[in-house]
Amino acid sequence: MTGILRGRTAFVTGGSRGIGKEIAKRFAEEGAHVAIVDVNEQALREAERELAEKGGSIYAKVASVTEREEIEQAMQEVNAQFGALDILVNNAGVLRDNLLFKMTDDDWQTVMDVHLKGAFYACRAAQQYMVKQQYGRMINISSTSALGNRGQANYATAKAGIQGLTKTLAMELGKFGITVNAIAPGFIETDMTKATAERVGVPFAELAAASAGQIPAGRTGKPADIAQAAAFFADERSSFINGQVLYVAGGPKS
């Protein structure tokens, strides 16, 4: 690793598993102080131990992105502990997949709350620190599902909303030295895609193989692929890239 984030402080929501944990690990390897929040305490503590082994300074706290006070308090503690809050990764997510006629009010609202309300709360809380220091990197995790995906009316809508939020905040915050970009993963091998396989009633290996057959790169993605993109956006040298959505999906998306 190159140490491109040495001395920076990163705050990653949903940082205990999958993409979030891999991003946190990559940031730690690049020299950043890393803060992770999640609602899964057991997974959070396991991730905290793994990150500590990287030798970096780690903050980990059980907190829900849907609770404004919890996120604001966590960021306040992170800023006090490390002296800054430079990078925000809005990664926390949830699936409640179903076809429209079977989708419940709770299925819809839960996904909206975690993805959209959660990103809003985190961005609004983080911007006060970033504006004050005239520097910041906000990275929002969207999805190729933002372009539409059967059985995911709620998730697709939320992830499309993340892209709109990204572009709007890029316009508002750019003058303060803050960039806001999004990453839209394609098929990434995580617990969430395993849950999708279970939902559709096929073995995960079969679903992954079928997906790989439709991907120009000829393989499915790994969390490390997304972490690589996040490190790129988090680097201070990416200062002229703002309001962009990077599809990390092994091939073109339209």
C-alpha cells in the first residue's frame, strides 16, 4: 500500500461486514484512522479486532444510521478522538426484496430509511466538520440496481436517490474543498447477494456463475474491487472529480 490516506480520518457506516469492512480495511492499510458504525454488535467487534491488527487507530460503535442522534454523537466522538473527520463512506444498507404486489409498507420504508435517511443524516452531520476544515471526501455507495432491477422497486429507488443526493451535494459543497461521489457496484460476492440467491431459491454458486456469464469482465466482483474505487475517491489527489457515479460492475452500464 502507498499510505495515501496517512493522517486522514474516515467514517464508514455499515462497516462490520462485506463491502463496508473491506473499505475500512483498505483505508486502514493506507494509513487512515478508521471509524466504523453498525447495528450488528458481534460483527462490529470482530471487524474492530481485524482492523486493529492492521496497526491503525480504530473507533467502533454500535449505532444506527436511521437514528440522527446516534450518528451525530458518533461523529462528535470521532472528531474529538482523532482531531478531524475527513472521509465519509455511506455504505450501510439493507434488502427487503419482493415484487411490487407483494411488497409491504414496511419493506418499502425500511429500505428508504436505511439508505436515504441514513445517508442524509450522515452527510449533514459530517459536512459541518468538513466545511470547517475546508476539506472532505464523501463517498456514497449506490448500485447498478439504480437502473432498475426486478423485485427491487424499493432498493432501486433508494439507490437512484443516492445518486441524486450525490450530485446535489457535490454542487453545494464543492466550494468548501469537499467532493461527493458515488460508487455503483454490480454483482459483488457479499452476504447481501447470498441473501438474494436465497430469495430466488437458487444456490449462491449457481447465481454467481450465471451472473458472471453476463458480465463482460467474465467474473463477479469482490468487496476489494469496491474498496479500490473508494480509496481512489478518498485520495486528496482526486480533488477535481466531483458529483460522479462510478459503476464498478465489470462492464458497461447504461
